[in-house]
Amino acid sequence: MTAEAEALTLGKVRGWGLGLLRLSRRDFYEMRLGEFWEAMQAYWEEQTADRRHLGELARGLGVRIANLFVKKPMRKASKFWEMPWDGDGLDAARAMEALPIEERARMAKEFLQRIDKVDDHGGEPEN
């Protein structure tokens, strides 16, 4: 057995199922192994998309603020702030810019509502 295989214990997998996927104990134990890994893959893809979206919003805001202070504005946000996904063939900034203004406004509103609802630090959301 390899070190990687030894590190994967039932407790760790159960923790992922109950903690990350929010499965009940019954659902976890009744789930087939292939279904569990499919659910983990879907969870990972959703988390990655959320992080990428937040990164693109931060990068776009950063370049717009920086452009206020320079003589020659930067046109490509990816040149201003490189992200890990920039080399994967997908140009998220261009895709975001291609969206209609109404769709971008809707996404920004959803993002702000999410921030108001979720306060990871235990404080009260601001109004």
C-alpha cells in the first residue's frame, strides 16, 4: 500500500461526506462508493467555480482602481494580476465582459447578498 492510500481512512472519507457534502449518516452509509466520488467531484467543481468567480471580481475591481492612478490604463486584468487559472485556456475575464450588463449586475447583486447572509466570523451581517 502506498502512503497516499494509507492516509485515506474511513474517518476522513466520512468527514468529507458528513461535513463537506452535508450528508446524513444514513445517506452516507447507503451511498455507493462511485456516487460518493461523483458527489465529491461536483462539490469540488462548485467550490472551484465560486473561488474563480470571486477572484475575477476582485481582479476586475483591482485593475479598475489601479487605472485611476496611471496615465496609460491597463486593458487586460490578467496582465495586472495573474490568477492560477489564467493558463488553462479559459479567459474568464473575457467571458464575464461578454455577458450582458443586466447579467453582470444580477451576478454582482447575488454576490453581495451572499456576503450579507454568510458571516463566517460570527458577527452580524451589515445592513
